[in-house]
Amino acid sequence: MYYSGALERIVSYIEDHLDQPFVLEELTEVSGFSRCHFSRLFHAFAGRTLTEYVRGRRLSEAANRLVYTDEKIIDIAFEYQFSSQESFTRSFSNYFGISPSKYRKGEQSENLLTPIDVKQLIVVQGGFEVKPMIKEIGPLKVAGLMYEGTNQNGEIPMLWNEFNQRVSEISTQTNVGNFYGMCEPLVENLDDIDLDAENEFKYLACVEVSGSENLPDGMVYWEIPHVKYAVFTHVGDPELMGETYKAIYSQWLPESGHEVVYAHDFELYNKDFKPGEANSKMYIYVPIK
């Protein structure tokens, strides 16, 4: 399976470079995904973000070194890419609940993070309709409010709250009732990006419009070119959408003969989206070839 094989290579790369600065370009070459796709794929399989996983693995390996070697704490901190003993101690204490010196003295934690075993990962489908529709979309003209960042503090839900209050300002709206959550694809040919930094992306809460003219203040216009998409249906709570993404990347795509391409991916919320209801549906568009 292509995706599990790519994930195995990514995990192997991480393990081989825990004591070195990370280069995102090498991992994107392995995965071939946009930043949004890469982040979703890793989180779906690992149950945590890439940054959380790398930090957990580095701290766990450092914890083993504290117990089984006599190396100085500051040397271990530097080896696992912490800028100082203070930052290492702070991260270590937050992760394990005790300081490195107490850990070394025998007050150890059971929170060691072991490497992901890709072959043992389980796909949970939940309310996921396995067979998608294949559609050719575009060009699609959309406008709305944009967020750029890592969404670490729930900024995207706040973006939607603001957009829902302002959508009536868009006089050029077409296909009224269709709302999109658009994720911009990763720029190609990346050079040396630090993987320990949270991955930033651009996200547009938007609706279809006739063109870029007469947009309200602060609104952003995107035009999505003609692309073939696999359209998946997520049923139920949007908070469980990660399970749907897991099924897409771990089950359907490897067996379908399709590959993800460099293009916008997005979610469509239309009349079938009924927040709080068990039969609520939303649609996930994955660009393919």
C-alpha cells in the first residue's frame, strides 16, 4: 500500500534524525502531499501532530539516556535539539510531570513514546461512506475570510463564526447555501523548513461568487482551476472527521489506483449539514489523478 509505505519511510526518517535538525523537503518528497494532506495523513495515523510526535520521541529517547548513561543533562538536551538546559527541563517536566534530575534518580514515568508501528495501525471507519463519487470540478470561484496559521488555538471555528455573521455582505454570491472550507496546497520545491515549527497553512471559509469584483472589506477571492476530485461523505459529528480522513488515506486511496495531486482540497457544507444531528452530512473533496 503506497500510503502506509510512505508513512513507514517517514517514521524511519524521523527515527534516524531525532538528534539532528529536520528538513521538511525530504519528507514531502517521500509523501508527495500538500502540507494540509501531509498533516492530515500523519495525524490520522499517529493520533497526534507531527510536531507533538517528534517532540515526544525526542523526550522519550532523552529519558532513556538519563537512566542508562551518565551523560550530563545539558549534553543530552543539546543532542536532542533543545536550545538550552532550561528549555529541555521545561519541556521534559511538562511531558513527564517530573524534572530530568528526578527522572534520573528513579522517579520515572510510564509516558514514554515508542516509535509508531505502521503495520499495527487500525482504521476506524465510524460514519464513513467508503465508496466516493468522482467529480470534475471547476473552475470554481470563491470568496470569504482567510486564516493563515497552525490552528493551534481553534482559530478556524472562530473564523467560521465571523464569516457566518458577514456572509450576507457578499452581493455576488452564487449557489446560495453552499459553504466551503478551502485549504490551499503547499508550494512546491520547499527548501529546508524546520519540522519542529508548527506547519502553517492558508484556509478560506467561503462561498461561491461570480467573480472578484465588489468584495466586502477583508474578504479574499480564490479561483480553483479545473480538477478531478474524489468526493467522500462524512456522516455525523464534525469532531470525528479525523476518522473519515484516516479511512480515506489508509483504505480507499491505496486500493483505488488514484493518487493525490497538488491542488486545493476542501470540505463542502450544504443543506445536508445539520449540526448536532446524527444524520448530518458534509463532503470532503480530495484532488486526485
